[in-house]
Amino acid sequence: RRTIFSGIQPTGVPHIGNHLGALAQWQKLVKEAATQPTDQRDSLFFSVVGLHALTVPQVPAQLRQERRDMFAVLIALGLDDPAGGAVVFHQDQVPEHAELAWYLNTVTPVNRLMRMTTWKSKLATLRNANSEDEVDDSMLQLGLMAYPVLQAADILLYKTSHVPVGHDQSQHLELCRDLAQVFNRAYPGRRPDGKGKGKGVFRIPDVMLTTHPRIQSLRNPLAKMSKSAPHPASKIFLTDSPSEIRSKIKSAVTDSTAGVTWNPEDRPGVATLLQVHSGYSGESVEQIAQRFSGPSGIAELKEELAEVLSEGLKSFRAEFARLRTEEAYLRGKEEEGARRAREAAQATMRQVRAAVGTD
Ligand code: ATP
Ligand code: MG
């Protein structure tokens, strides 16, 4: 049976790139699980990873709100559907994540972390920000460097077999697999019958690379749509109203060629519109392009896309707005999620401690 884990940081309401690139896959996994016979059903764990958000400076009141909003987003997307059985929870409410991360720290070579492209690009950003070659050493926190170890702990804690993530995460997943193997070899434990060495506690997880295209910014077709990009019209949030959607789509940067064609190389702006349409309508990009090949095709495509998006996000938007007024209900969901996750996490930690000798 598959066990699937994935996490998302509580850094603001997700945009349609986050949705098509990650959250829509989670929804699909929940739907799939609902059709499986109960005894073969995937175990799904989806987590708001608040401890990861602490690797950059946070304002407490804002973090509190964003954690709650992201949790509400996951519930509004239907990920806790009783039939699909996903456990939706806050990582920071399950202390075993930090505990396992410590055990993994003890088998992690520091030079491995220094080779991570995420770490190296963070260094580069800090260097540019200081506009000198020297980085202010006090900016280089251990937590930021150890981020991939905590991520490995998140995954291994649930004996995860499959991790749906984007390409940007494959280096972290490789580290996670290696740490699991190193730990299993260092601490094989005992066989269940007590006779001889065991095989180690952890299952070695496989990456489930998400195949969805990267969605580009609506303002700059050469950059990716990103939460941290400053221009508000560069992205469409899942909570945007139909009129916000319409005006952002209308002002989306395309090109001066008349009519729509599918040509991501030369016409990246038009390609983004087609990809988003396809992502929400299910129609193929070529087919959509064909329908809008006439001289005023781009304007017409934008019209229809605004409709498709408004319609596609309608039920989410209503459910999210409703949930935000249901404080007590959400608190209850958070507690239930943390309790269910913790049950699994504690079972793994008991085995880890027994294997290591800290039991
Ligand atoms: P930030 O700018 O803060 O990095 P982000 O928009 O890149 O924000 P993340 O929280 O880093 O969002 O990513 C959440 C998930 O969304 C990840 O699985 C990531 O691969 C995916 N994702 C992010 N941006 C896009 C995009 N433009 N197109 C498709 N998937 C995306
Ligand atoms: Mg990102």
C-alpha cells in the first residue's frame, strides 16, 4: 500500500501556479484514493509546514494568520474528504518532526547540505542584497541550512512511499533517500521475531514528479509566477474575485502577433494563457489555440479564460470564505489532523528510539 506525504509552507494564499503545479495533484490523489477498495487505499498526509517557514524571519501575528489560512485552503480544496482519507495537519503541532530531524542531523554530512542548489541560491541572494562579495555571517542560520533534513524527517516519519513534488525538489528528495538508507544501515534494529538484525525503520521513498508545466508570470512571460514577486497583477490568487481575475487576465503581457498559436518558445505570454485555460478546462492547448486563431483571437481567448477561471475557482472561493468564519470548526479540524498524524508519527519514533537505544 502506498503512503503519500507532501507539505506546503504557510506563506500566503496560493496562486494558480501553486494550484496547477502542486495542490491540484493532491486533489487528484484524494479522488483516486476514494475509488480504491478500503484495504488497498493509499494513506495520504498533507501538511502545512510551519517549522519550515521559520527559516526566514517571521512576524508572529502574521505567521499565525497565514498558518490558519493555509490550513483553511487545504480544507476548502476538499483534501480531507472522508472518502479519500487524507490526514491534513500542521507539522508544527506534531513535535515528532523536530525530534526525528535531530536524529537525522546526526547522520547528515554538512558538505552535502552546502551543495544543495537551494542553499547556494540563498547565499547568492544574500550576497546580491549586500552588494558585496562578503556575506554577513550572522545571516547564515543553521536552520536554513538544515531545512532539507527537516524535510527528510517530515517524509520519513510517516514511512512514506511516494512524495509528489516539483523538479525543484528532486535534490532534496535524493538527500532524503540517502539519509533513510544511511540511518537504516547504522541502526538496523531487531527483526520483529527478535532473532537477528532488522532492516531498519525507514521505507525509502520514491519521488512522484508532478508533470504539470510551470506557469509563468502574467507580467513577465520569462519569469515564473511566484508568491514572492512584488507585482500583484503578475499572479492570480485562488481567492481572487471574478472582477480581479478579469482585470489581471486582461492586462496579461502577450505579444503583438495577431491570433493565437501554441508556440511556447516564441510566444511564452500566449502559451501561459493557453496552459492556464487547459489546466482548468481540461481542453488541450492545441485545441484551444485552434479555436482562437482568428485576428482578434488573443482578446477573445482572454475573455473566455477569465470565465473559465472564475468558474473553476468559484466553489473553492465560496468554501474558503465560509471556513474563515468558522473558527471553532477549523480548530477542531486542526486538532483532529494533528491527533491522527501524531499517532503514526509516535509509532515510528518508538521504533527509531528502540533501534538507536534511546528507548
Ligand atoms: P515563493 O516565491 O515564495 O518561492 P512560490 O510561488 O514559488 O513562492 P512555493 O511555496 O515555493 O511557491 O511552492 C509551492 C508549490 O507550488 C511547489 O510544489 C512548487 O513547485 C509549486 N509552484 C510554485 N510556483 C509554480 C509555478 N509558477 N508553476 C507551477 N508550479 C509552481
Ligand atoms: Mg518557490
